[in-house]
Amino acid sequence: MKISIIVPVYNVEGYLPACLESILAQTFSDFEVILINDGSTDRSAKICREFAQKDERIRLVTQENKGQALARNRGLDYAQGEYITFVDADDRVASHYLAALYEAALAQDAEVVVGEYYRYEEEGNQLFYHIFEKDKRVEVFENNDFLSKFSQVLFTPVWGKLFKADLFKYVRFPDLSAHEDNFVIQKLYLLANRVAYVVDNLYCYQTRLGSVMHTEKSLQKIRDYVTALEEQYFDLMLAQQDLTAVNEMYQVALTSYKNFLAERELTDMGIYLKICQRLEMIAKYGR
């Protein structure tokens, strides 16, 4: 088995068929699809069963609702492929998605391959493509040079990428309600010796009303993002990498969240006190 496609599924009945149809339409055929039904209460489970009955490459795993992070971990436990890719159940992939990523992995001897994406916005029914001076080229990064691009939105989520399965030997997603990608993706880049970047619109990321990343900020999301940033900082320190960029991201995020919480008179919350303490440390010892 060459590639395992992990798809967490939770209450996405309106989007799931299009997602699975785009996966089954791949020009590259040596793959398995692991659907993790994460306690869906709509028709998602029924749709999963119907697709699994139509194609033997689809395996359905059902669990109580535990969130996307733990659903992905369950998928990793079942994956048998040499490579892993993640697809969100409300997104779609181009027909040559797997072929382009896999070919780049082999040609460049890369443990991680990043594909470009395009965006569909449900509100307004608009599709946005990236236009490049030269399409379908491949760039290669070695010895953590790729980390210079990490602050760009494309390189943060785990979807739209192909990973050598061995990278997940000791890596799993944390039990966070948001920003679990930030927690994990940098670890995979640091573990890889070579990262390839395919400049081709391969993955359709859909923004929809009510999705996790587009609801109003909450205390838990603030906690999760601070946790993820601190994990990134610690990993970079262990890998003896330049901390300048993550320092700046961390300080900007803390300042923004401090103001957000203060404006809502939530200054007695533990996360607010932690943020203030961190900012005082930065002010005293930062350079």
C-alpha cells in the first residue's frame, strides 16, 4: 500500500459526498481511505457506509465524538500506507493530487511534500486560485531551510501534504479543540531531511459558515494557540534553530489575546494571568 488517506468525519453530510468522490477520482490508484466517523449525528455515517460498500479501498472506523485531533490519531493507528495524507471531509482534492505529491516524493527523495491549494468560500460562492509565474514546478529544501516559510498560511495545516509514514512513529496530534496542526506540523518538518514544494493547485480548501476556524475566539482556542506556539518554540530550541520568527509570533499573539481578554473583563482568568506573566518575562529578558 503506497498511500493512506485519513479523513476525520463529523456532521458534514452536505460536503462529504463531494470530498469522497474527488478522492475516488484520483489518477493514482494505490491508496486506502480511512474514514473516522467521529460520533456524527447527521447522515455522515450513512454516507460513509455507502461509499465503503462501493469501493474496497475505503475503511470505516467509528468512535464516540472526540474531536478532529484524536480522530486523526485513530486514523494513524489504522494506516498501512508507506505515505500518509490528510483530507478534511468538507474539502476536495484535484484528480492528480496523489500523483503529483507521490511523484515529487520519489523524484526528490522527500519525506514531506507540500502541495499548493485553492480556496472556495461558501459565503459568496467564490473560488480563488493561486496564479503563479510558472506552474507545476517543484522546489526542494534541505536541512530545515524550509522553516523560513513556516509563517506562511500554506505550510501550517497538515492537509494538502504527503508525509512519509515513519515520521509519525513518535508524533501524534494533541487533544486540543483548535490549532492542533500548529502543534504537529513543525515537528514533521524538523524530522524530515528533505521537503518538496509542488507549485500546483492540488487541494481545495473550503471555508464554510460555522467551521471550527471561523467561529468567534473562545477561551479554549486561546489556550490551545498559546500551547501550540510554546510547543513550536520548545521544538525549535531543541533543534537549535533560529527562534526570531516564533518569538515575534508569540509576542504578537500574547499581546493580542491580552487585549481581547481585557476588553471583555476576563482578567481574572488563568489564561489571562499566564499571558501577562509571559509578557513580563519577555519584557525583562527579551532582546
